Amino acid sequence: MSGFLEAAHGSGSSCSARPQGDAPFSFGMEPKTLAFTAIAIACTPFAILICWNFFLPFLFRIFSLTIGSLLGWILRKGAEGRRSLLIRATAENEAKFRESKVQEKDGASTSSDDESWENIEGSIVGSSGNGEKGSRDWDGIVGFFHPFCNAGGGGERVLWAAVRATQKRWPNAKIVVYTGDHDVSKENMLSRVKNTFSIDIHPPTIHFIYLSTRHWVLSSTWPHMTLLGQSVGSLFMGLDAFSLIVPDIFVDTMGYAFVLGLCKILFPDMPTAAYVHYPTISTDMLDSLNPKTPVGSQGVNAGKGVGFKGALKRHYWKIFAFIYSWMGASVDVVMTNSSWTQGHIQSLWGPRRKQRGRENPIAVVYPPCAVNEIERAVEISEESEKRRQKYLVYIAQFRPEKNHQLILQSFAEFVKTGTPSAKEAKLVLLGSVRDDNDSRRVYKLRLLVNELHIKDQVIFQLDAPWSEILQWLGKAFVGVNGMWNEHFGIGVVEYLAAGLISVVHNSGGPKLDIVTDVDGEPTGFLASTPSEFAEGFEKALSHPDPLSVRRRARLSSKRFTEEEFARKWLTELEKLVAMKL
């Protein structure tokens, strides 16, 4: 027994002792093996980076050229029948349209209307020039991806102005709009476009392709990881679109970069374009998660990057930003609605676009605004100046990012100053209420108005029609915008066109593109804090020569007309048509 214990004791001692001749920290390995292992561990991070940046894109490219192209070929073959029907229907509709015009013809008015579709208007001619052959005779299919085309907002104005310009530049081309608005017929859709935007669309050459997968991009479908969920959902919607009709040129006007990436995987040679209203994710969004950064108190996600959940959110956003830049880099022609958006898209997509040999620069194409209509409706003169009242108007939907609370707090601080300008001044909040969430926000804003003791000086105008908005623009004194990093700001352009003195947030499109000096003189004031806004209200309402500011503002607004948009839009789209010739 004692021998057994001694043996066991001896065995235990031998296990715990370091073998004779082994160096410290050798882990029982031979020197060469140990050196190889250390080098492998040290190189692992670099190997991961190389794999992520080079090997994975290479595999992705191989997949695109094989599996992706094969799937694209299958989709194209499956949609050939529908494409033939669409071309035939266009020819028949055009013949019927012209026949009806001939029957209705009662003078020069109708003939001039016919000619408007046969000749390019001088204000929107492309580089080929009016009447030239060649690219003007191009008769392919242009697909516009805009699943919410019946929404009636600024994004839809861009869509329909782009469609009209495209029709006039290439009258033989067929226009396809991919939409999820199943409950709206073509006739009703075009009627609403006419009534809402005063845009006439040529009916025979436009067709609506109805998607059944739009629910995949609703935020309600993805209560968690919404950014990634909606982007993945857009891939299902893209497959749905291409299974129905494959266009010759594909244009996204809503910001679905993943669909554009999918298009290049399926159809590598198809020219693509993106009109970006705002980046799905931006460096400012990432910075806003950190409360210690200069923008850590701005936006709806301000300061939410702290703690364990915050760290996860930061990493999730960074990974998503990488994928987003990967997809966006595939686009042939990129247009943005403002310098602010251009800067962020350039930082996200630019480096990879350069790697992929995308030579077309990212262009700023300001969205079309109702400048001409406002000029006709709102007079700016010494006589009209007498009819102006001390109204400060804020035109914005009641969404969280519009920051109505900031404007109310600023106005309350302004009222408390008791200056002559503050007396009898009133704030008017003009905006649409989309759903119950908006209704609750309006209720909370009314409570805030009571708490700030400015109930008698704040007016809520909910779901006001355009005619009523024009009336307010005609009699108001100041136009207000409180959103941080507004990507453009169509409402601010409307302020300028109406001659209002703007007091807007010192960020985004309003700062960089809209409220800019004319001949070295201001067209408005910039602010960030309640005190700065209150000071801006005082400066605007007490300005010694407001009429001169109004005239400069209107002059500045002419940069944002529909004619300017059409001219720049066609310049970019011609690059895609040239790729098909």
C-alpha cells in the first residue's frame, strides 16, 4: 500500500514539474513551433482585415459573375413576356392618345399641347440639343424604384419632376414606376400628381408595376435592428420588382441602396442611378451616440451609445455602415439633394466607388420646389409689406426629429424678453398628422405650450391644405426650422420664395445650401440653442429694412426651381443613356 502511495506521489510530482531543458513560457513546444504559433497569432488581425477588405469582395465578385448573373438571366427570361406586352401597350396607348387629341382638336391650343411632347422644352434640353437625333430617339425602359410614390411629399415631387423631364427628353422611352400602392389606379395616381404638384405626366408612356412585398420595408415589420431589417427587406422587394419587369436603366429615388447593389449583382451591365435624399446612416449618427462628442446631444439617438447596450448599438451601426457603403459603391450615377448629403455619401461611398472605377462624381441636384407658384401667389413689395404681421411660421410634419420642443422653448424665451418685437408676436405650427403617434406628439406639444405660458401666442394648424399654407406665407414675417441636420429643407426654400426672414438650425442643408448670403448680405439667421433662436427672432422682427431681406431671399430661391432641377437631372441621366447606346 505504501509503495502504491509512493508511486502515486512520484507520479503527481512528475506531472507538476517542468520538463528538464524546457525554456520558460515554451508551453512544451519546440522553438520553431512556438515561433510559428506566435507569428500566426500576431498576424491574425491583419489576416482578418485582408479577408474582410479583399478576399470577401473577391468572393462577392465571383458570386456576382456566376450565381448572380445566372439568377439575373432567369429573371430576365421570365419577364420577357411582360416586357413585350408593355412595349405593345405603350404603342397602342400612344396611338389612342393622339387620336383622341385629334378628335378634340379645336385650335392652336391643342396642337401646342401635342408639340410639347414631341419637342424638348428649351429650359430642360440635354447636352444633345433640341431636335437632334441620336440619344433623343432612345426608346428603352427606365425603371423608377419608388414603392411609396403616392405619398405626396417632397420625395414624390422629385420622382414626378424626374419622370416628366425624362419623358420630354426621351419621348420614345417607356417609364416604369415600381410601387406598392395597390389601391390607386394609374388614372387616380396621375390625377393626384397633377393636383398636388401641378405636374403633367404623359399617360401613354408611363406604367405602374405593383409590388406585393412592400410590407418588408415597414418599420413595424422590424421592431428591432430596424435599419438592417428594412434594408434586407428591400432585397425581397427588389427581387419582386425584377421578377415582374427588367428595365434597361434602373433608378432608385427613395434611398434603397441595397436594391441598387442587388441590381448590379443580377445585371452587372445595367446602368444604375441613385437620388439620395439622406444617407441611411451617417458619421453624424454614429457620433451622436457618444455624449462626449460635439453632436452627442443632437438627434433622436443622442447619447444612446453608453453602457453595454450602447456598445452593441455602436458596433451594429458601424457594421451596417460598412455594408451600406459596399452596396452604394456599385451605383454608376449618384445624385444628392444637398451639399450636406453629398458630403456624407462621399465619405461613405466615395472610397469604394474609386476602387471600383466609378468615374462619375457625386452630384448635387437640388430637389424641385414650388418657387414659381409661390412667386405668383405671394407679393413682395412696399405695399405688401404693410400687410405682414408678426407671425413666425414653422412648416414641418409633427415628427420627433423636427424638434418642435426647441422652437417652443425658444419662442417662450423670446416672449419673456418683453421687447417691442415680442409683443403680439405669434408662432404658427403648420404640419400634417400622419397617424396616432403624431397625434400624441401634438397633444404633448399642447401641454408644453401651457407649461411655458404661451398658449395665447401659439397657433396649431393641422393638415392645412396648400392654399391655406400660401395664405400664411403671404402674411407671416419669419420662417422657422428647428431640425438638426435637416438633409435639405424644402420648407425653408418656401420661406425664401415667399420672402420670409428665415431663422433656422445652424446645420445641414439650411445652413450649407439655402440660407446663404446674396451679394454679401444675409437672407436669414442661423441658431442652435433656445437663446440663439430667441435672439434670431428678435433680429428678424426688428430688422430696419425687412423688404431688402425678402427680395434677396426670393432671388436666392430661384436656384431651386423645377427648371433647374430638370436641367441637372437630365445631365446626369444622359450618362446612363450613353451607356446603352
